[in-house]
Amino acid sequence: MNAVLYLLILALISFSDSLILLWYFVPLFVTSTLLALLNRPFEIRKMSFPIISGIVVSLVYLVKGNIPTLIKYPISLITDKGLIFENFLLLFKGICLLYNHKLFEFSETYKFNFLTIVIILITMGIICFVFSNISKTFSKNPVWCLFVILSITSISIAYVFTSITTNVYTTRYLTFPLMLGLSMVSLTYSQNIKFQKVYLFFILSIIVINAGSNAELLKGGYEQPNREQYELIGYLKESNLIFGYGDYWDANLITYLSNEEIVIRPVIFNDAKITLLSGSHLKKMVYGTGNE
């Protein structure tokens, strides 16, 4: 029963967001395969459930790809060195944004202040502690450690070298890898008794600092969610434009927010070079003939 429930949840998540292949399924499958191969004698029965899971995910992916009403955002490999560098910076900024708001401000301005220096020093101390005890942690939790390493590596490579990254808003793809990284921080806590109190002080300090930074951020309030889309909806209504075509990011959102008073269909282009400016992030992507 538990296996059936797991496969059902896996299928639903795979249908919702195919990126689960990068940060969960592929790392888990590779981990299971490597551990099964290292086990002597090799037992094929230990691979049966990962293989069944792979079949379920593949079927869901194929079914999802054949549903014409879904928006399909094409993901391509990036070879332009400038874009790779920009994506690498976005990876750094995204991690800073999820980790600490002050650190994110530093990633934007590169201006030091006392609190930023303290955060960086404490973080470096935690990282040094984790890496100095990673071998002990790995020996006690090989499955989880290998999965964490593969998951963080796969999503980071995809984030830098593919077109899934558009601007700082795609930081949401880094949430799960960051949580996995924090799990490694937790696992290494008990590995070094000598410096355990220092490590605990670092952890508590960064929790307090992050809580303070977030409280300061919340005081500033938030702008209206989807403000730009609502402004566009108002303009389209005033102009009596109720049908049209748009890009992947706005089409269904505008249709939904307008309660279908305005219907926008997504358009994908292939084989023609254009330049797309999204915020401050310049993306050169490959497009072409319009297809609904």
C-alpha cells in the first residue's frame, strides 16, 4: 500500500513539474543503482522498485507531452559564454536570496557592511565544519549523502547551462537543493565533539541573524502580487482587446487573473534568433516560426 501511494504521489508531482526529474528522481535512481552495484553479490530485486518508479515517471512525462492544451516551455542547452556567466551569477544571487536578505543585497551591490561581514564569516565557518566532517557523515549515511550531492549537482548544472533560468524569479528551483544542503549541515553536527559547541554557536547565530533580516524585510511590505499583469489586463479591457497571443510566462496567467474575460494563448517560436530582455537579465534564445 505504501509503495502504491508513493508511486501515485510521484506521478502527480511529475505531472505538475517535470523538473522533479533533475532534483529528485534521477539522483535517487543513480544513488540506488550505484549502491546496488557496489553491493556484493548484486541483487536485481533491489533495483525493481527504482525501475518501476522510472517507468511511472516516463509514462507521465510522455502523457503530459501529448496534451495539446498545456503550455510547454522548451528547455535548451546554452553554449554562449556570456549567458553561462550570467546564469552562474543568478545561481549565486538565488542562493543568497534564499539564505539571507542582507547577503542578497550584497550580491547586488557588492558593498560590505558589518552585518554582511559577520554573515559571511559565520557561513564560511559552517561550510568548513561540514567539509571537514563530510567523510564521517558519508560513512554513516551513504544513501542520503550521495543523493544530496547528486541532486545539488544536477540542478546546479541545469541552472547554469540550460534555458530554465530566466531571471531571479527562477530562484524557486533552488529551494529544494538548499534544503538538502541544510540537511547536510544538520547531519554533521554530531560528527566533531571537539568543536560541537562552536558549531552550535554558529548555527544559532545565523538563525537569529536570518530571523532579524527577514523581520526587517517584512516591515517593508510587499507590492501588489501580479501588479504588472493586472495593469496589462486593465489596458487590454480599455482597448477592447479580449483575444490574443503571448509568451509562456504571461499567457495563462492573464487568462486566469481576468476570469477568462481576456483569453491569451501561448506562442512558441523556433529557428529564428531574437533577443529577450527580462528585467536586468539579457537572454539570447533560439526561436522561429510561430506555433500555438
